[in-house]
Amino acid sequence: MIKEYKGLVNIMGPLILVEGVSGVKYEELVEIELPDKSKKNGKVLEVNGNKALVQVFEGTTGIDIERTKTRFLGHGIHIGVSKDMLGKVYNGFGKPKSEKDKIIPEENLDINGAPINPYARNYPNEFIQTGISTIDGLNTLVRGQKLPIFSGSGLPHNKMAAQIARQSTVLGKDEQFAVVFGAMGITFEEAQFFIDDFKKTGAITRSVLFLNLADDPAIERIATPRVALTSAEFLAFKHDMHVLVILTDMTNYCEALREISAARKEVPGRRGYPGYLYTDLSTIYERAGRIKGKKGSITLIPILTMPEDDKTHPIPDLTGYITEGQIILSRSLNRKKILPPVDILPSLSRLKDKGIGKGKTREDHADLFNQLYASYARGKEAEELAVILGESALTDMDKVYLKFAQDFELEYISQGDYENRTIEQTLNLGWRLLSIFPKEELKRIRDENIEKYYKKV
Amino acid sequence: MEKKTGRIIKVAGPLVVANNMLGSKMYDVVFVSDMKLMGEIIELNEDTAYIQVYEETSGIGVGEPVYQTGYPLSVELGPGLIESIYDGTQRPLDKIYSQVGDFITRGIQTNALDRNKTWKFIPIVKKGDKVSEGDKLGYVQETSLIKHYIMVPPYLSGEVIDIKSGDFKVDDVVAVLKDKDNKNLEINMMQKWPVRKPRPYLEKLPPILPMFTGQRVIDMFFPISKGGTACVPGPFGSGKTVIQHQLSKWADAEVIVYIGCGERGNEMTDVLIEFPELVDPKSGEPLMKRTVLVANTSNMPVAAREASVYTGITIAEYFRDMGYSVALMADSTSRWAEAMREISGRLEEMPGEEGYPAYLAAKIASFYERAGRVKCLASEEREGALTVIGAVSPPGGDLSDPVVQATLRVVKVFWSLEAQLAYRRHFPAISWLNSYSLYIDNIKEYIIKNVSENYFELQNKSMRILEEEAELEEIVRLVGIDALSGNDRLILLVAKMIREDFLHQNAFHEIDTYSRIDKQYKMINVIQYFYTKGKEYLQKGINIVDIENMRVRDRVARMKYTPIENIENIESIKKEIDDEFDELLKKL
């Protein structure tokens, strides 16, 4: 039986307090009817005796104390899912944007999902070719991985994400990814960029879009990544699809979370973010993965803009502790027009070791990657030294390293938005750049690989 | 089992408040609502109890029942622990998987130890023997590596009036004792022990035995002892988890307990897939046969995360009591501290630093204090050790974080991970300048006797070179390398050899992943030999640039890949060093 209550006790920010309730459950969905008969959605944050604290997703504008009605629906937030969602557009709460986006749900699922049993997980080890050298060659992405892009305002993270969505394939298979796109608080233009790009390449027919734009209610963003991942789970584990989930911008999500925490007067953690930010983020990120005996997979690419490019800010920091690596974009490379401006040294893919090598990419991949990395790092050190002391102070070998680092940026990192390099091309390019060094300098490469590839490709 | 029933009056996240709870004790387990969600009482106020619930509480409302059990949160200890994977409250994840499938749903109740499996019990005592608490009654060969001793539970003793032999289930009676009041005590193969209470032992012993790990930077420079404590703090991406995995693979311990506390699900999967395939260098058996896993990943309920470290350490103590050397890895204690913070926040306690509860340091200290080398509780002389290694994940890698600071106050070994080293792909990224070990004096005697007399001499010399390198690098940065004397450049060269050819260790290389202590000694010895010779020949007028370009350096660089059967080959590099220096001298 659904109970309806009239009148509220208190409205503060995005929260309302209802008194005299009974039988209300924690996390229950609430329908709020305003005096003008319009409706809003809410969620129970706390029940205490006969009081219920409700978070209103669409904001509390227009809600009054006397006449507002609340209806407790007896279940959590659900979303109706179906395979027909592909090609459709929803708002951040999972409601269809227009008449043509409506579907007949196959199932109704709780958006909070349930944690994957670690025992049931299958280790992600299938190489995804994104066609971007800095990812494929150096920070390899595998199916079922969660790999965020740490960016800053003004950097081309959207272009990069769109390129990944456009080009990703698994070697030797002609399977394409379904894309689930969750937008949180991004601008209309940014969202339109993705939609146009998906339309242009035909990806739109295998995409589901959840859009919460900058002028949509901020609190609704709390639900957006969860509805997106719930539909992704459905497509991946019920319909055996390989799903690429792009969530942008996680910074806006965290700010919405902070707003609620502040309204509840909770003890703040660092920079005012709630102490449970880590746990909350993990319930989003950890939904990526593969499951034993299931064909499908969820690969997650969250994008976040680091406030002041500060990697130690709580949002990137906690994200980095949960995700399996990170791709960091560099402002100085961007300034030099080296695009996509992936900052190689602090970027990392933790799962690359299982996804590369013989039978997956090529037997020399691991060695080559180590060598490129080490050589580039030394080249950057030489560059710094040259700035202070002048290039003439460098040893002859350091000069070679310096030249290598410059060539590496111009040829390997730099790549067009529509340039799709195969892994073969990426690896050979690496060898070509390394041929500047004498054989003895390539200490991280096994002899048999030097034999086979050095100055030969 | 359930006695009285309380009634929920408030639900806020993992915290549930119920009244009508008189008769329950602090830290008693309760079951919340008819879904039977497990929880633990963490505060009592007249008849109101504050309960932290180990499962997701959505859908729970005011007025629902709370069932009391009267027991504190306990773990089941007995055959079947090894090779298991448990969640934070010791529910077996493989059983949950077979019951409910891929996702963990709520209110599942399973036994930690399989009640249907039979084990072959072989008695050690006979009828008429007098036994007291901790004494071995018999054993079960649990895996090829572990003899699981069935001991008299703490606080019991008496005369054996019946002892069985043969195949039994864990809850079958295998022995009957008559205690001093002539009461019969039936003993089965399973004990229950409350997790928050340390298991008793006779006395603590000084940590004088090293625990070798096969990791060169650790064994050579910052060693840990059996029964010691260590912490590994570092920012993300600096390789904490790889170090923890490496230690649980190669550490010289008989039983490993690995707690994945609030970390990634895929990391536990990695352990589950990899460990059964890896072979223990000593016994040739799969490493999984000595490992117990506790996995409460970050997306699993936060209160169970708080319990997981206690669950893990109680299991570890139980194996210690059998006389084993046990190593416990907790990855990561920061997530445990955050779980405490979250619960504390919901209780509306006055926060301490960074919102952590004021009792944070006390909880951390008492956790690490459960480590140690001990004389076990038994009438025979028996020694066990429990080594605890905790990872800490400070925000932004900032070591002033309260969890790091509270940990450093109690642990004796500090392996400081540095992002800068990780960026240069120097792994393990343990900083040689900031880390320390306070066990060196304790284990000196053992090492001098069993490894080599001049071990510590080499260690000191090498460390000195690394320190000098740090100073010289400052100068190079200001005036360039050409301004340095030949001797200084030799120091830079040798420091580079120590860093790249000794400290750098590839966890993913089949040979380099584990270095036996004698191999480590031989390697550092060769590098020091090169240094001594280098100094000598510089004096004789050889140019430093020629030394920098010596061919033998390549041999030194590759000595880490020498298989353990051929370690004598490392010794032969010395001869090559001699020869090449002579060659240089002749050219002069």
C-alpha cells in the first residue's frame, strides 16, 4: 500500500524532512507533488522514528511546507531496461527524453546494483585496440578495465574519449562495443559534440545516452552514473555485449555529493567532501569488469577534470586508488599542439601486463614498452638539464636521449583525431624511434627481440 | 538461537538504531529485520543499541525487528581455512557464488567451514594423557603444505578419556577430556573465537629471526623479522599492491593470510587465479596451499570492511598457535580506518584529525600489537610468529596523514614508496633514503652466522654510496657532470649500478621475481668489488670515461637474471672485472 503524506516540517537545500510517517524504508523512492501539481522524485536518506529525511533530485524550488504531498513508493530507484535502449536518449534519472525514446522494459532493475562477488570475477586480459599509440603501446586498455582520464579544464579530453569510443576494437574479432554514455553536469555543447560524433560515425545506433546537463538539477547527477551502469550491466551480462561506459564529468558528480553532505551537516573530510567519498566512488567504478562464464564485459572510462590540475585533489586522488590506472593529460603538451596530450610518465594502466605479449599483441610489446618509457624519462631529464645548463653541458649520449624525447613527442604521442593506428603500426613506430640508439643502450629489451626487430621494422 | 527482539527506530546508512535491546552486550552480533542482515552492537544507551550493519541497509525501515544472539562476532577456526576466500565476516565467497550467483545479495548465511567435508584425523595423544589448553591432540593434513593441528581450545584442560582416529567432519567429536571437576569435555575439530579479542599465548619473544622475502631492497637494506610489523605507505600507482603480492608469494612464512580490505575486486581475482599456479620455491607446491584470503572489496559493505582486518588477524593467530610462522598482509589499512571514520560519523561522535575518530591511533596500535614472535600456549615448548605488513594509502601520498602517522608510531619497518621512483619505472619504488628498519640489530647475529660475516659491512658501504649519490646529484644539477672528480663520477656510476642492477627488481620476470638471500649477497658483493677495483685503477691513471664504458657492466646488469642453480656464475664476474681492468691498464 502506498502512503501519502501532506505537508513538510523543514526544507533545507536539496533536502526535505517529513514527519509523522510510518513504515518508511531507507533508500526508498519518494514522489513529491508540488502545490502546482508538478512532480519530483526523491530518495529517503535517513529514517528516524516517525521522521524521514528525503533528498530531492530535481531540487527543492517550488516546494512549500503546507501543501506539498509526499508519496513513499515502497521500493528503491529502479530503471526499466531493454535491448531497445540502444540508440535512445534519456535524462540523468533514466527517464526518456522524448516520446520516441520510450521502451517496453524487459526488466526493472535497482540502480544501486549489488557488488560483484570477487570469486565470480574473471580477470580482464583481452587487449582493446583503441588506435591511439599512447594507450595501445604504453597504457594498454583491456576489456573489463576501469581506466579514467584525468584532465583539466580546457584540455581535449572529450575528443580523446570520442576517439576511443569510435575506434575501439578487439584484435581479430569484428565485435563492436556498445557505448553507454553518462553525462553529468557538462554543457550542452560538450554533450552535442559526443552526439554529433556518434551520429557521424554511426555509433549512435549502438549507444545509450544519459544526459544530465549543466542546467539540469544538480542532485539528479547522483543517480546518473548508477542508471548508466545498471543499463550497461544489463546489456553486458544479460545480452552478452561488450559495453564501453564513458562517464563525464565525475568532478560534477562529486560536487553534487558534497552539496548533499553539507546540507545534512555531516562532518566533512578533505576539502569539504564527505568522508565516504571513496566508498561512494567505488560503488560506481567497481561495477566494471568481467564475470566468469559470461561473454559480455563492462569497460569503464570515467573522465574528470582536476581542479587546478592538482592530482592530489580528493577526486582524482580517490579515483586513482580505485581505478586500474589513469591516463593523465598534460597542459604543456597541449600547448605544444601535441595531441592527444597524454602525459606519459604519470599515466599508467595496471592491467596492461596481462593484456599484452605473444598471442595478444606481439612478443616484444612488454620489452619495447619498458624501453620507450625509460628512454623517454631519461630524455626528459636531459631536457631539464639542458634548460638549466645549456645543451652543450650534456654528454653525447644525453644529447641523443634529448633528440629521442623530442621525436617521440612529435611522432609517437602526436596523432590526429581521426588517425587510427593498428597495434602493429604503433609497435613498429616505437622500434623506428629507438633505432636512434646503439644496440647496447637498449638494456630493457631481451636479446632475441633486439635480434628480431632492431632496425628491421 | 535468537533470544530477544528489539525494534528499529532509526536507519542511517550502515548504522541502525534499535530500542528494547536490554540484555545485549557491547559487540554482540544481531540480525537486523526479517532479511536477517548481520550487524554488531557498537554503542548501548539504556535500552537503545547502535548497530553497525555488515550489509547494505536499503529497504530497512523503522519498526522492523532486531534479533539478538548474545554472541560476539566470532570466526570459525578449523580444517578448511586454507585455500578459502572469505568476506569480511568470514562468509565463504565461493559458497555465496554457488548459492546466489555472480552478485552478492543480502542476508545470506553460510558456515565458514564446510560441515559436510570429512578430514582424516590422526591422533597424537593417547588415552590417559593429561593435556592442557593449546596442547596438540592430533592433526589433519589440510593441504600438502599444512599440517593442521587440532589443539585443546584455550581455557580447557584435563585427562584424555577418549581419542578417535579416522575420517571426521569438523563438528564431530574427536576427543573427550575429563576436567578436574570430573566433567566430560567433548572436543571437535572446530573452535570459535571472538575476532576483537587477541588469542592468548604464554609470552612474547624478541624478534631475532629475519623473514626473508626474496625482494632485494627489503632483505638487504630494510629487512623485517619474523613476528615483526611493517607498513608500506605510498600514493596510488606506486606499487603497494604489487609489493604486498610479492611478499605473500615469496616471504619465508609457512602460512599467509591476505586481507584485501576495501581495495579492487580484480586484485583479489588476480590472487585467486595466480596463486594456484605459482610454486613455492622451497616445497615445489602451489602457493595457494598455504594461503587464506579475506576479501572485502571497496564496493562491499563498509562495516564488514571494518571487521575484515580482525577476521584476518584472528585466523592468523590461530595458525601461529600451532607453531607456524604466519605472515599477514593487510591491503589497505587506510580503507579500514575510513570505515571506522564513516561509522564514527554516523554515530555523531566528535571527530579528531581529518574527521577520523579520536580512538583511531589506539585501534591501529592494538591491531599491530597482535603481531609478534611468541611462546605458544601449550605445555610443550612451541614457538610461533605472526608478522603483520600493512599497506597505507594516504591521500595524495601525503605522509602527514593521520593513518600514516598513527601507524608509524607502532611499526618498526617503514618502506616508503615514492611516486618519483614509480614514474621512472623503478620498482619496487621503495625509497632507499627515507625508509628504515629497526630490526637490523635484532637479526644481526642470525645473518652473520647464516649468510655472511661481512653482510652488514657491504650493506653500510652500499647505503653510503647511495647517500653520496644524492648529494652529488645536487652538484651535477648546478654545474654539470664534467665538474666532478673521477672518484665522484665513480661513486655515481656505482650508485647507478646499485640502483639499476640490484635494487630494481622485476616482479613479472620469472627469475628476477624472487632472489634468494645468498644470491643477493653475491650480487652486492660483485658491485662492491667493482667499486674497490675502480678506485684502485683510477689511482693507476685510468680514465673514468673508460670505466663507464666497460663491457663487464653489461654482465653486472644481467646477473639478476641468473637462475638459482647457476649462482656460482655471479662469482665469476669478479674475474672478468679483473681482466678488463688489466686490459685497460695495458692500453694505457
